[in-house]
Amino acid sequence: MKAKQCLRIVLASPGDVKEERKVMESVIDELNRGVAADRNLLLELSRWETDAYPGFHADGPQGLIDPILRIEDCDILLGIFWKRFGTPTRDAQSGTGHEIRTAIRGWRQNNRPQIMMYFKETPFFPQTTEEHEQFGLVIRFRNEFPKEGLYGTFQDVSQFERLARQHMSNFIRHEYKLTGAGAGWSLQRSETQDFMRNYCKRIQLKFSSMYFFGSQCQHAGKSGETFDHMASIDEALCRCI
């Protein structure tokens, strides 16, 4: 069997978006079972909190992190900002800012990595001087965003998860197109998934509770519980076709 091609995704953000960082694990796992597997790709998520280690460096903590994340060699840098810009480093206003600017410099010189930026728009009202300064740096970075780039916005973790999954799927489909029989197989599976999801949505709009039959168990209860059950069957069907 041909070895899978590895695509490395580096996650860059300050510490105020921990939930968004965590949810990327499930996004990567799902893509590895679906659109990436179809193309013999393996997505690998790199983060300082899981890949770095305690230690000292002449350039400070960022000097330890940079050789581990190897941003200039990654395929995608995914950045997230909300109310904080991050902790200052020797050469930048924050470690996150340093990582993103490293990626931008690499893209301009070598056309990689691709950079996916997201800004959280949940309302935030700074209370302290430090909060005002941090939020101001985020606003400034967004206002001065490079003219070559396009960024996304989101309101909560659930929306971020959907957008990250959709955008990374779009990137993979665009950059790693299927040909021949593989393309037909992917299309068939995608159409079946869309049919099942649309069917579930129509049922959810019409009923608040229901009895569900058709698997090895009978399920009755609130619509949220029912659709969790239907989603598991949808996933199982998509793996079988």
C-alpha cells in the first residue's frame, strides 16, 4: 500500500481561545477519516502545548517553540484571535504574532504555508488597562491584515468547528483533486452524506420528539437525543458505502 502523504497543520493563537484549539482535534480526526483518506493524505496537528517541552533558550520560550513547530515547513497555519494578542517575545508583540508573521513571510517567499486566519466576534468589553491594550492589538492586527489574505469570523465554538471543517475540506479538495474512479467514489459518498443530513434537518424542523426505528434498538425521546442517534447511523452508513 502506498504511504500516506502527511499534511502538517500548525495551530497559532493566544490562550483565550482554548476551546477552539481543543475542538481542532476532532476536526482533524474527522477529516482524516473522510476527505483526507480519500486522497491518501494524513493530517497532523502541531501545537506548542502538546509538542513543546519545558526548558531554557537564549531567545526565551519562543526560541524553544520555533524549531518544534517549524512553521516555515508546515502546510497550513491556522490562527485564531479573540480578545488577546498574546505574550510579547524578543522580536514581536506576541508569540502568536511572531508565528503568523513567520508564516506570511514564508508564503510570500515560497508560496507556503497556506494561512487560515479566524477572528472571534463574541462581544467583549475590556475592564482593565491590560485588557484594553491586548484587545487593541488584535483590532490593529485585523485592520492591517495583509492585502493578499482573506480571513474568517465566528461567534462561538460550534460555528468555528463547522467553519474549520468546511474550509479545510475545501482546501484539500482544491489542492488535491481526485481523478478517475476515486472521483466517482467520493462524489457518490458525498451525495449520500448530503441526502442523510438534509433528511435529518427536515425531520428535526417538523418534530419535537419521535420514536425512531430501523436499527438494533428502539429510540424514543427528545429530538436532540434522537438526532444524536441518527447522526451516528449517518456516519456508519457513510463508512459502509
